[in-house]
Amino acid sequence: MTSRRRSAAVSLVAAGSLVLGGCASDSGSAHDDRLRVVTTTGILADLVRNVVGGGVEVTSIVPPTGDPHSYDPTLRDVRDVVYADVAFSNYLLLEDHAVVTTLDANLPDEAPNISLAESATKYAAEVIPLVENVNLDTIWLGLRVAGTGEEYGATRASDVRLRVTGVDGPGRLAGYLTETFGQPRVYFDSGDGFDAADGYARDTATLPADAHTHMSWAFTEPGVYRVAMESDLVVEPGEDPRPLGETSVTFAVGVDPYSVPGMPDAEVLDGGHADVTVDLDDGAIVLQTDAPAGEAGGEDANDTPGGHDDAGHAHAHVFDPAETVISVPNKALAAVPAQPGFGFLGRPGEQIYLLPQAVLGKHVHGEIDPHLWQDVRNAQAYVEVIRDTLVAAAPDRAAEFRANAEAYLALLRETDAYVESTIAQIPRSRRYLVTTHDAFAYLGRAYDVDIAGFVTPNPASEPSVADRIKLTRTVQALDVPAVFLEPNLVARSTVLTEVARENDLRVCVIYSDAFDDRVTTYVDLMRANADSLRRCLT
């Protein structure tokens, strides 16, 4: 197959901005007719290489040892995408939005662009819904995008912007994320005013489609707050935004939520998980809550933008903000942290009302756990999708790709049996995994390991003092002999290593999203994890 040459300018979108750059052809590629495949991660690149064999150029946007959750693409990555004939991503919001945008914005229209985690279900890949831990004493409130936005032409590279345009209340309101090492990233803050002239840029949160993020909401005084919000959609970088809905969200802070003036029959939300949700299909901002199927309240889940189907998603309820009050009770009082960066909330030690962020760290995700490859049978499904895609792209090499895939699938079946038998040697009473990063649910379900705890769902953050205490109590209560650390996250895992040292625990290696200089293939990764679990837990 002859690769098509491209000479058009390309675009790189990262951190919400558009960077234009000419893409010069290098002399080698101008006369190279090899099939070119680009993947988003090193793990996917390894799977592809085992199917294509020789004579095919396979490159990964994220380096083999890089973190797909936070990687920032370069112009060289853009060049690789521009010249690609086939592209594979994991998606389900595994990769940083900048990685996905770089791929989607620069891949030639005729090149297949395959999301493996989604496509693999036709080969019996099993998916696990992300289940939120609703054990906090107050409601935890995030931001969400629901619906497809098909009528606007929205894609996974589109941006949905949700902004606060005004706050009516007795004190200051701030909405923020707690990021790496506990530092806040402010999304909304009424204390510094709202500037319509710049489009409320300082009070705007941006999300990809079909995603949600956790955040904290802080109020400095008790009373009723009404928060004006509006949203829009940027379908493609550089395009004019398309206005969506606007609304007012009401909070009862330290006062009776059933006695808010003008809202005598309002629905009160006071627990569990809820999101301020932009509905791309109805062009509205609503409040969406997680709830068991059939539970009363809200609209019927199957008819709502947040309603989930039989593929494993939790059902949801949708509420009209005009008829709903979010309760912030007196038990939500908390002290302003003493660490730098929280001055916008007041002086250290001052009491504020806080709806805490349920998950620390910048953690934007979808509804399905994206780490499917931790179950080797799911990786087999990935390989079958890769095989079929490459056969269609280069039919003259179909027999070779099928033969390579069959040989590799046989190796993966052997690997699956090895992982299963190795982990089975661990006494059931000691089969508990405590690690840095919430990436091992598939390994736990496939090979009968209890995921007892993790420091953070997102590898780019550190926990609060309360989370550290919870982690300590977990390892003590379960009497685990070891905790597990990803090699590429050593520099950001001080809490886990300190808890291990204080409790005389071993710190052992486990791999999730990336390789290192010792583990350089997917088969190596799964076998190394099984060996490490057996060695450290028995």
C-alpha cells in the first residue's frame, strides 16, 4: 500500500489554545511507501507491532514511559499523525484531551481512527463502570457534559464551556479543583468579580464531551446563594462558540433548605453524587444525580440525557435547577487550609462551608473505567480489532496480518493462564491491592484480587490529610504486607511510601499505563504484575 503524502499546514491543540505550524516533509518520508500507524500510547503501539510484523512504521504519541493522563503533544507528534494511514486510541477518556484533540484534528479524513476500548466490545471485551464512593457526609457536586451534540456536529475533540456569570448571596463563593500536591485550581470565584468583557474567562470551566469532573464548592457566610450559569459549545478549535443553556443554581448554606424564599416545594439535594450538567442534546443546564434504577425522584432515567443503558452504566435522575435546592449543612463547616494557595478562601483556620471534592486531583473521566488491558482477555479483543482494521487498510497483506495476530493471540492466551495461576497462589485472605492509581479494577475482577485502596484515582495528585488517614486505616485493618507503586509515578507517590514506612510495609512494583527500561512489552507488563503480587503478598 502506498502511503499518501500530505503537505498542508497542521494544527496542534493543547491546553485549550490553537497553535498553527507548518509541517515540513522530511526527506526520508517523501520516498517511503510503508504503511504508517499511529497510536496514542506505548501499550497500544506494542499490540499493533505484534500484528503488523515488519515493514510497517508504528509510532506512539505518548512515549512508552509517559503518562497518557497528562502528556502534552509536540509538533513532532503532529507530524506523525499527519502522515499516518491508520490511528488507534484507547479513549473512554484515558488519554489527556490534548492527545485526543491532536489525533482527531490532524489525522487525514480517509485514515481509519479507531477507539479500541469502545470497538473491542464486539469481540466480547468486558467493561467496568466507574463507581463513585458516596460515603461522604454531604452531597458532592461536580460538573458534567451529557448527550452527544450530534445536531451541532460535536465530536470527542469538541470543548464544552460552563461559566458562572454572577452570584447573589451573603458571602463569597468559590469552586475549585485540588490538584497536584494539594494545590487549588480555581474555576469560579465571586470574590474577584465577573468580567463579561472577556467572556468570563476567569470563571469558566472547560470539559470534553461525555465527561465529568469533581470539584469543591466553598461559601464564606451562611445564607441562600443563587449562582447564574451559562454554557456554550466549541465544535472545532477556532470556530465560534454555539450558545447552549443558562440557569440559576440555588444553594442553602447553613440554613433550612426547605425554607428558601420563593421555593416552597423545591426538591432538596443533600447527599450522594450530583453534577451541574450541560445537556448537549436539549441545550440546557440541569442537575443530574446518580440513583438506583427505579428510585423515585427526577425524570425517568431512560429518558434523560444522563440516563444509562444496560451496558453497565448506573441510572441517573435529572432535576430542574429552577425547582431544586442544594443543601450545604452546618456539618460542612471546615477550616481554611494553612498551605499556600488557599488565600482566596480567607485566612488560615477561618471557618467556611465546604462541599468537598470527592476525588482529589484533576480527574476528568467518562462513565467506563478505561484500563481494559489489565484483563488479558480484553487485550485479546483489542488485537482482533487491530487485525481487522489493518486488513481493511492493506488487503494485500491480509494473510500476513492474520497469521501474526493468531500467533500473538496464542501468546496472550498463555499469558492470561500464567497471570491467573500465579495470582491464585496468593492466599485468599492476603489478596488485597493497595496502590497509587485507580487503574486495576479489571485485574481485580479477572484474577480475583480485592482492590482495597489507592492513593488517588488520578496519578497527578496527592491526597488530603483525611485521605492519608483513611489509607493508613485501610492497610492496618486489612493487615496487608505490601503496597504497590508504579515506577513512572515514584516522584509523585510520597504519601504511599510514607504510609508504607510508618506501618513497616514493603513497597513493590506494579505497572498500569506505561513501560520502563525493564518492562518493555504488554506481555512483560502482565507477567511482571502477577509475579510482583505473588512475591509481595505471600
